[in-house]
Amino acid sequence: MGTDIIVLNGGSSSGKTSIARCLQELLPEPWLTLGVDDLIAAMPSSAPDREPTISFAPDGAVAVGLGFRRLEDAWLQGVAAMARAGAGVIVDDVFLEGGTSQARLRAGLSGLQVLWVGVRCDAAVAAAREAGRSDRVPGMAVSQAEMVHRGTVYDVEVDTTATAALACAQVVRDRVAPSGPRPVSVRPVVVSYDPTWPGQAASLIAIVARALSPLARRVEHIGSTAVPGLAAKDVIDLQVSVDDLAAAEATFDAGLSPLGFVRSAYQRDHVPAGQVDDERRWAKRLWTRRGHAEGDVNLHVRLVGSPNERLALLFRDWLRANPAAVPAYAAFKRSLATISPGTGTYAEVKDPVVDLVVSVAEPWAAAVGWHL
């Protein structure tokens, strides 16, 4: 699965729009570019009896009201819908609240593959550019130069202070995952527990461990098929623990391709609800196998000692140790599968429930002394 949306975040006059236009020329497929300026231009003008949607102070400070947020949320749903319909979208944005703004956008784009790009520029250089623009309030460039990047996490950063927009766009272009034809959405099918799943997993573990040696420190059976009695999709999940994700990414294709695996564009797990953590700690690599004579497999590659490696094992072991919880979780999964239009939606809705299970599992882990 390739990149669906490219989000460019930077202060006023940092060069985002120029980079977006260059990307449209560089990318092999047509991409739309939509910016926060388009959203602002489409909003109603202020009226004396109505709270302004957005206001600009003489010093360049920007304030937005509840009306702006409401319209922004609707606009974001439209952007996400276009991406889900197959259009590549470049979003030119200004995170006025830094990481909080990014979190809001991330929630609205849930389920899509987003490339997060930080566009930086020296404040003085941006201010000089701003001085030549009639559509900007003086002071915006200086006030936003650093503020918009606070608390954010990017996949790639560029700096336009002394680098041309085209060169910056080429850096971003090189991080865009090829899209190819979009996969047809497949409805999830949850089946009754298959007692052969553990044996299938054991055979796979032996094969995968040999293929990925010596980088694979551990290979384990995880997910619902690893829990006795639990209904699941007929897909074996394995977790490979490594010391270096970059090394794994560079070398694992050679060992996995002959086994029918294809590398996915997914590179992160979601951070559980309520946790404040650096998303980079939840990095992963994923290979999948579908339509193979020896069965479908998801192979998750995670760092040794990472929180997502631990979560997968804790989730499995708590359910194994608490079989009374298995029927309820199975019933939830069966019901969810009947109303989910595709496996993407199924996974997005299931993630918070897994978070809930893990929140119960943590006290259990502490009480019994569970650890990796």
C-alpha cells in the first residue's frame, strides 16, 4: 500500500506551496494539492453579530474560533474521502498548535497512509519573503517559524532557508511509497478457532527464523490465532524481534520473497489511547502473504524492547491466562466483522478495544510478575 496523503507543515512563507507544486510535477501520478489557505478562503466573512472563524492580530498572531474548528473538521473529512476514493492529496498546512494540531489531523486521516513532512525556514528569511506578499500580515512568518513544529513528529524534514523548493520536493518525493493499483477492500471474515493454527505457526516460525537469521532475535506466534478457543480471521500473525529495523528492511526481502511475502508500506503501530509517547518508539515493518497454498500470514517486525513488541505479547498472554474473557472478545470480533466494509475499518475499530484489554492486562502483569 502506497502513500495516500502528503502533509506539509510549516510556518507562513516557509515554502510549502512551492514544494507542493514541485511535487505535482515530480510524482508519476496526478496529485491534488489543498491548503489551509483554500479552507480560509472558503469560509464566510466575519459579521458583527457572529464570532469570527479566524482572526489576525496586527503582530501576525492568528486566533481561530469554534466555528473554524467545526468547518475544519468537515473539510478534513472531505480530504480523507478524496484520498480513500483514490486521489493522491498533498495538504499544505500550518499547525498553529504544534503537536496538538497534528494529533487532530492524524485522527481525521485514520486508516490512510500519511507522509508527514516538516518544512522549516529561518525566521528572517521567511519574513523577507512575507514582506513581498500582499496576502500576509507582517509578523506571521516570525511567530510561526518554530511554533508550528513544537511537539510534532515527522517522517522527513526539509529546510528551504538556502535550498530550492525543487530540491526539497525531490527529498520528499523519494520518501513517497509507490502506490500502484489500490487494493480492493476485502470484508473481514472471522471464523471459529482452528486447533491447527498453533501447529501452522510453529512450522512457519522455524522456516522464518532460518530465512531471517541472524538478524531475527525472536520469532513468536501472536494475535488472535495464538489464543486457544478465540475466533479469528484465518491469518497467522508472527512477530519478529530485531535490533535494527533499517537493517531488517534492507535485507529481509531476500529471505521472505521466496516464501511468498510482500513488504507493506505500514511503518508504525498506533500509540494506545491515553498514552503520550513518541510515535517513533512504535515503529515497525510489515510483510504479508496472501493467497498462498500454505496459508495467509502477517509478519510484524518490531524492535527488541519496544513498547509495541511488548504489547503484542502481553495481549496474547493475558488472554491465554484469562480464558473467561475469550468468548466476549470473540463475540465482539464477529459482530464487528459483519458491519465492517473492509479489513482497514475492522482494524481501526478493533484497535481501541485492544487498548482496553491491555489496560486490564497491565495490573495482571505486575501482579504475576509477567515480563519479556
